[in-house]
Amino acid sequence: MNDRAKSAPAGEAFDFLQLAGKTFLVLGVANKKSVAFAIARLIEQAGGQVIYSVRSESRRQSTAKLLADRDVRVCDVEDQSQIDALANQLAEEGVSLHGLVHAIAFADYPEGIRPFHETTRQQFLQAVDISAYSLINLCNALKDRFDPDASVVTIGISTTRMASESYGFMAPIKAALESSLAFLTKSFSRFSRVRFNAVAAGLLKTSASAGIPGYVDSYLYAERVIPRGQAVQTAEVAQTAVFLLSPRSSGITAQSIVVDAGMAINYFDAAVVQAVTDSEVR
């Protein structure tokens, strides 16, 4: 036990995460099931201040009750003028950001999930722009707003090497997102100690994921493969993200922390293999 913990008065909570009084920009809240909302709520519970950024005025209205009395901005990351406007607003207000949460992803499947080689240029480039390049663009626009020791956290996926048909073409997009962490860390190191990390999440039960064709079946399969028999919870991803935002993770940068409850070690679980082979026999 360290000296600070020993000297804390009886009944006084020990601020392990050291987020109290610090300001964080959180992008990507859509509803109460959003990973971004779970992260923001934990920051607030730890005494931090959250500035929320949503993609449109209609999204601000739809989350008005959920984010009542919060500071909510509008920024569509496909629109450079809106990114610049957000950066200018924060500069005019003298805001210093101790962290940024990038929980933004989008892929267009107008005809459902199709073979990867049929992905159109428009689909792929739009997904790259919103889901990966937006992190780079936002960090560049906000570089003067970051505290020297700020932490940037994005949301990845547990593996970008598995050709999951139910995820369409998003795995290569997420691979680009995660690869950019090393390059952002290196380029920002010329003038700051800002850190860039990702939480590489397993399959989650969110409103956005439920809209992906075939995702629900994959989610149910994940529950069978995960050793504990329960899928990854949004709260578990959020808790890891908040740790990465905190000074307690100061030695971690350019990393993707996998949060999959052990799914990757258990694909050949005997019960699952037996279920498949039995179905083949029948």
C-alpha cells in the first residue's frame, strides 16, 4: 500500500484513477447502450468532466434526455468545417483536454453483407473516413487543446485477422485504425507525451451491432466459445477504456488491449466442436 493510501483519512475514498477535475471529449454516444456512453458515465463517476460530441442535431435531440444537463456539441466527422468549428469553440473557451474517446464507426450495407471482393469503392472509402481517418483528423485539429499528458482511446475489435463474414468489410478498416496508433504516438512525441491506445473489444450487444446482418448469430456463437459462457459486457470494455484514459496507464501507448473474455483461446471448445460435428452427422 502506498503512502497516499495509508494517510487518507478514514472514510475518504482513494482516487485511484486520478480523473477528478479533468476534462474529456467523448465522441460516439448514440443511446444508453453505446460504449461511448458507458465510458463517459464512468469518467463522471470518477469526478471527471465530459464534453460530449454527437454527429448531428437530430442525434443531440434524440439523446437530450439521456444527456440532460451535459455539455453536448455537434460534429459530423465527415465534414471538415464541423471538426474545425469544434476545435475553434474549445480554443475560444480555453478548454484543455486530458483525454479523447473516439467511439465512432460506420459501414454502409445497403444490400446486406456481400462477399468482401464485392465491396464498392464508395463503401470502403466512406468507412475508412468515418471509422479510421476521423481519429487522425480530430487529433490534428485538437492537438493544441490536449494536455501534454493527455490520453486518446479508440474502440477496435478483438481481431482484425479473422475473416468474419458477419462483419462485412469493417475488419480491414479497424486494422487501419489500430495501425494509426503507432504513427500518431510517434508524430505527437515531437511535442507532447500524448498517448494513443485502443480497446480491442469482442462482440458486444449494442444497438449499432444489432443492425449488422448476421451479427446476432455470431454474438450467440461467441457466448458458446467464451470460457465463462457469457459474452463480453459493454461495461468491461468501458472500464478498460477509462483505465487507459487515466494516468495509471501512463506506460501504455500505441497498443490495442484485447477485451474478449478469452474467446480467442477457446475456438476448439469440445462442446462446440461436438455440436458442429453432430449437426454434420445428422
